[in-house]
Amino acid sequence: MGNCPVKGRSNMPTLENPTEPALSDNNRPMVVSLYDFPSQDPLESSIRMGERLTVLSDDGDFWMVRSTTTGNESYIPSHYTAKVINRWQYNGISRLNAEELLLMPHNYTGAFLIRQSQTNTDTYSLSVLGRTDSSYMGTVKHYHIRCLQNGWFYISPSLTFYTLGQLVEHYSESADGLCCLLREPCIIQGSNNTTMTRPYPKAIRRPTLNWKDVDSSMIFSKGRVDSEDTLVSKGLREAMSSYLYMTEASCQDCGKHWDT
């Protein structure tokens, strides 16, 4: 143990420049809602689970927040929110919260988050979504992230990492015992991460015409067919007659293949 498998990275932090660079928007701490609020009727909720929130006032147990998705403002209980760092590190959420967030329909296989324990701030868990392409159903797998006395992190004792970021980077390149590769952090609605729209299932229209039930009189009849029970419409008869006329030179006996 003690070896960091992340290629091209130093095992020790760089201390030459103590001034931290400005954080990009992805790396700034965010606040996300963990529940719909009010929760009686989800269709009338001002704040929806998984939305990024702007905290307008954080005095007391109720915070005034604004959804960056809808612009709705509401007072909500402070424990209905969680702070998120680096888009994937959630502080103080439960296992159930992690599953509910990852199982939202806009997440795909490999969506993940790391949650800090609510009881032990030195303990973390990696939660990963597994979902098949043919179904909206999915399962969330959880992996304990343990911390050594020297501060390094590991899931498997044979692979240790100086930071959680290095751990995420490694398992994004190699599953190494996980259910799948880490692909994208759990989607937060209203943040600048791209929300992938899951396509609707393809609808296959079955043909209403069985050609075994069609005879030549339905195609080549020169008179008007007024019966509502006819299988072949006037437009289809005209289209087929035109096609046969155009191919007559190369297929002199096309009409002979029909039973009369």
C-alpha cells in the first residue's frame, strides 16, 4: 500500500505556489435540494429534489432559497439541503438520499457521487448507478472509502490515493472491481453540467396489410373500388401500377406472378 496508480501525478502535494487558483464554477461549493418542498403534492412543489439552490438567507433552521432551475423561491428546512463540492462530493447525506438522487431519470450508468458519513467525517462512501440501456430501472452500488493514518484513501487495500479526486480519476479509467466505470457525477438540475435527455423508446408500427390476403384484382382493377372492406387503398393501387409501368421494360411478366 502507499502506491498511487494515477499516472502522471505526484504522490505529494505541490507547495511551491501556496496561492490557490480561482475555482471554476464546477469546483465551487453548491447547495442541492434533497427533497421536494412542499412535499404533499410534487406537482405543486416550489423546490424539487436534485435542483441546485441559491441560498438567500441561512438564518435559523429554515433557509430562504431560490431554485436556479425554475427561479422559484421558498423557505425550506436546512436539513433538506446538502453542500456539494467538485460536483460529486456530498456532505452529510444519507445512503437513501444518494440512491434517490442517482435513480432520477436523467442519470445514466456510471453516474456517481461520494458522500461523507453523517456520523464520522473521516469516512466516505462511493455510490454508483448501474442501469441498463433498455430500462429506466437501475440499482445503486455502495463502496466504503477508508482512510489510512497518513490520510490516504482506498476502496481496495492494494490501491491507495492521496486525494478523493485521484480516486475518482482512477476509477473513471478502470473499474478495478467496481460494478462499472465512473462516468459522470450525479446530475444536479440548474448547474452547468450537461443534462442528457433520455430518448423515448422507439415505437415500431406494425403493418396492417397482409400481402397473403391480396390478389391481383385488388391491384389491377380498373374500376372504382367503393367497398370499405378492401385491403388496398386507391393511392396504393395507383402507386403500384405506376411502379409496374416504369419497370415494364425489365420485367415483362410482373403481373403474371399474381394469382388470378
